[in-house]
Amino acid sequence: MNFPKQVTMVEVGPRDGLQNETIFVPTEVKIKLIDQLSVSGLTRIEATSFVSARAIPQLADGEFVFQNIKKPSGIRFSALVPNELGMEKALKAGVKEIAVFTAASETFNQRNIHCSIAESIERIKPVMEIAKNHDIFIRAYISCVLGCPYEGTISPQKVTALSEELILLGADEISLGDTIGVGTPKQTQQLIEMVKQSVPVNQLALHCHDTYGQAIANIYAALECGISCFDSSIAGLGGCPYAQGATGNVATEDVLYLMHGLGIDTGVDIYQIVRTGEMICKALGRPNQSKVGKALLGMSK
């Protein structure tokens, strides 16, 4: 297979992994999590979100967290920014990379951010303009690219058109999100092959959830299409508070095991990731969702 020789892992656990936790995770635990991830070889970590504390109480301490994590050279730390107010907070905190978001489903957008797709684009336009004026890297998330909990199947054409629009507005990267984890390898490849006709493959990332156990298979399928950037979450943490039934993100440990088994360079120490996964799962009082993490735990001591 003509796989990429190297892939980039984008660790979303500190933001997407923790945002759905009902019990507030202490700020010092969040900082410890990010600092431990920072010594694993990861080069991209989504640290937090500058959303309303009312909407996502778990990340109300985002500014403090971002300002107090260690920031070794060579690691890109980002934050999710929903609007101009969030952008102002991000600038104040010293954020150099942001993520904005929309969905390929009208109903999901209404349930998630209470607006249409078109309105969500209008909402993030000024955020992207500010980011460009400050030379800030912009990632754009598109949720529900392979299915919606309210609308069912989403057409690849709709996702492609939205991706094109976001790139034209100034997005540097598009992260295609299977928010409820319903996609299959065939669907994944059909989507990517269509989107990459309009957006260069090196500007695309894949964000998988593992609701139906298809995440690793979908990532393998994406590799065959030339995708070399993948989102994942330590210990499989996460979910979406507005997508009923969605389980966690694909575990970082599981994706690393796949990549290393294929001989693909990640630059990441899987055993450090396993140890970090054990730490955060103990702090949350829950088992590690990664089968690889549990299997390698004894070897990581």
C-alpha cells in the first residue's frame, strides 16, 4: 500500500476529550495532562476552548490552563474559538492556533450552536479575519460528515461544498469529523476522494469517533487516500454533548499502535501516552477505553 511515510497526530483529549465530563476536572489536572502529553513526542495538542462557561462549564478555566501549561519548542498548542469574544480571550492568552467549527447538518447546527450552517459561517468569518490579521493558523472542524443523529446520512457533495467555502474564507486545514462514529471505510474513502478534488489532501485531517467500532478501519481507509493528519484523544476520552449516543473519540493509543504496526512514523512514544492515559483515567475515576492502552500498561512502567 502507498501509505504516507509519516503522519501527524493532533491530540484533542484536553479539549474534546474532557468537554463532556459532568464532574469538573480540576484545573491542575488539566495542566498536568497537557504537560505529560507534551513530553510524548506529540507536536500538536488542542489544549482547551474559549467558549461560554455556560455552554461548556468544564472548560471555564481555559484561559488559565492555556497560560499555565508548559510550552516546549516544537509543539503547536491550539484552542477552539466559537466567536469574536472567544477570539479576544484567545489573543489575550497568547494562542497562536485556533479551531473554528460548523457542521454539515442543519439540524445538528441548530441543536449545537442554535443557528443554520449559513449563520454559523457568518459567525466565524470575523474570527477568521482576526486570526489572519494576527498570523494565527486556522483549523476548521466540520461535524457530522458521515452521518447525523437527526438527519441520517450526509451527502459527500454537501461536505465538499462546505470544505471549499471554508478554505476560500481562509482556513488552513479542514478536519472532517465523524461525530457520531457511524461511518464505514467505504463511506470514508468516497468522502475523502470527493473532498480532495477541491481541497489539497495535505490540508485535510480526519476526526473519528468509535461508536460502532469502525474508527481504526476508517483511519486505515483514509491512509489509503493519502490523509496524513489524524485527530485522537488520550484513552478514548470524549463525546459530544449535542450528539446523543456518540461515544468517545478514537483513542490515541489505538491509532499509534496502528501506525507503528504499518511502519508509519509518528514521532510519538506510545508508552508515554499509555502512562498519561492511566493518569487521567484515575483522575476521572473511570477505566481506560483503549484496548491497546490496557494491554500495554504493564510494559510502560
